[in-house]
Amino acid sequence: MQDSKKIMQSTEDAEDISALIKAAKRNEECLPHEIVKELVNADHPLPVWRKYRGFSQQKLAEISGVTQAYIAQIETRKKEGGVKTLKKLAVALAISLDDLVA
């Protein structure tokens, strides 16, 4: 039974390594586990990405051209944010639009 656990763990490790290599080849960013958990549990992904990048709402507003007030409304789901707005935010955060659509 112990051998089967070792084999399963080795297989999982190999799959994880393979996924990391594939992501690196595609130039994809590898996120820390804590951030992934936050993204999964967040009401909206925008504040998670913003904080991960080290931006305040005001700084993201300056970079993206979207007002701080509108960013706050999107983060709290008071506003959905149009495609153009979300694209601006995604570009400023160096992520894909899909990363903001939750």
C-alpha cells in the first residue's frame, strides 16, 4: 500500500512539473497558491489582481485611465464595468480580460 502512495505522489509531482514547464514555454505567469485561493474565493477578481500587483485603487486608476471611484464600484460589484473598461484594467494589470470576468 505504501508503494502505491509513493507512485501516486510521484505521478502527481511529475504532472505538476510538466504543467510548470508548459506554462513557462507559453510565458505564462505562475501564481502563488495563496493568490489562486484568493481568486477562487473572491467576490470579484479585480481587487485580488490589483493588490497582487501592488497597486492602490488610485494607482490603478492613474495607469488605466479608469477613475478610482469606478474601480471601487467594480470591485464591490455595484457596477459591472464595460468591456472597454475591463480591457483597460486588464492591460494595466498585465493580465487577460478573461482573468477579470468572474
